[in-house]
Amino acid sequence: MKLFQFSWGIYPRRILIYLKEKGISDIELVDIDVVKGENRTPEFLKMNPLGTIPVLEAENGEHICQSTSILQYLEETFPTPDMSGQSIEEDAQTHDQLMLVNDAYNFASMCTFQASPLFAERRNQADEAARAFHFEYAQILKNLEALSGDGDFLGGTAPNIADVAFYASEQFMRDLYKLQLPDEFERLEAIFQRFAKRPSAKPAIFPQFVVDNAPLRTFQ
């Protein structure tokens, strides 16, 4: 198998962190330079017409192009250690959590589109839109906090795939855009801080021009 990725991206990092958590080392990592537009070349677009990253090339040559689908595929391919759930009910709860993570950070991303100088030349930005997207982000986090249980992680005593997606997404937002969890989400903050101590959670190294231009302007 091959994983087409770039090491600092929010969605590729989900997969890279997952591989470390699982101890999977026999998947070839293929670096794609998004700054140079290598994800827009005809060769890449044959694999994924959307041009998004990551892309997993499976053993049979098929391409899986969404991080959630890649996590699920790898979890079924490499079931040990379990990071989905040891029963049908646990598996369903993990996927509930994962969908909430996806929804929350989709809204967080839309907020950055409206409030980060990084996108100022490509979008008609509006503080009202940034506030609306931030509100939806926080509302979904309330549901995630309610489903977080009372263990050390979303997965209980050990991280699950929702923990991986949550940590990668939250770390990306707070390290790059300086957007982090609202203060009321103490459970989620505690889970984030616990995961941050794991060997898989080494911080990403961002391109300097991205670091210089990404932090959000005040929109509250």
C-alpha cells in the first residue's frame, strides 16, 4: 500500500498519527508538495479527481480519498490493537464520535476561511460569517463532549480512531490558526492534553509563510 500525503496537513496527520498508534510501518509514504501544486497534476488527479490529500492506494490498486474512509479501511485491515470498538455498540459509538469530530472541524475550517489572512486574497471574508461558523463549531463540540465518556480518552482507557481525528484536527487549528477549544469544554481539553503526551503526537512543522499568515484576526 501507498499513502500519498504531506506531513503537516490536517487530514494527512490523522493517518500518520494513526499509523504510529497502530505500529504500522509497511505502508509506503509518498510526499506530495501542495505548495508546488503536485496534487493538481494530471497524474495525481487520475487517482483523486478532487485533488485532496491524503490518498491511500490499496493492495488492489484502488484509491481511497477521504481520511475517515482511510481510517476505517485500515482499521479493518489491521484490527490489532483495536481502535474502533470490541462490540457492535462500541464500534457505533466510535463512529458517532468520529462524525461529530468531522462536523465540528469542518465548521472550524470554514471559520478560518473567513477570518485568516491566509485566505484574504481568495475569498470575500466577513466577520459575521466567521462568527456563525464558530458558533456551529462550538455547538457540535457540546455534543462531542457529551459523548466523551468518563475515561482518559474518547475511546475510554485507550485512544480510538475518533481520538486520532480529534487530536490531529484540534492541534492543527490551535498551532496554526490560534483557534482552540472554548473554555467550557474541560473534558475535551483534558483528552487533548493526554493525547499530546503520546509518542505519536509529535507537533507538525508548518511552512513559514503559512505560519506567518494563518493566525485568525479577531472576529468576536
